[in-house]
Amino acid sequence: MTCIYYGVFNVIAGPVTEELFFRGYLTSHYEKQGWFTPVVISVLFSLYHFWLPFNNVFRILAFTPVMYAAYRKKNFCISILFHCICNLFTTISFILVVLG
């Protein structure tokens, strides 16, 4: 049961909430920065995950192109889907380790 709750919160609730804040709210407030906005938001997003500092560079490199796509198309559903997929892979690997 714990794995199910972990999956729901880590694959759906967490990413959607984070993306609504970082890609939705913050992007609209930093929009005057121009082309640099996706980089700033990706760095802030990475630093927000302070409990996993060893993944910061990966997060910045992985999420900046997705952020650019979402920013240019004015559709942050792209980044929500990408974030959910990334978390799905980590959640599956975690559950396999716990159950295996």
C-alpha cells in the first residue's frame, strides 16, 4: 500500500504541483527576462531539490530543453508530462529495490 501512495504522490501529485509553481507561476513572473527565463527557472527548480544535490547538474541539463519547449509553445503541459515520466522511472526502480 505504501508503494501505491508513493507512486501516486511521486509520479502525479508532486510533479504537477511543482510544475504549476515553477513553470506556471514563476515563468509568468520572470517572463520579462526573455530567452534566459527557462534557464533561471530550471536552476531554481534544481536548487529546490536540495535533498538531492548530486542530481542538480543532471536536472538542469535535462529540464532546460524541456522548459524551452514549454516556454516557446506557451504550454507547460509538456514539462508536466516530462516530469511525471522522469519520476515514473525513479519510482519504478525504487519500488523494485524495495520489493526485490
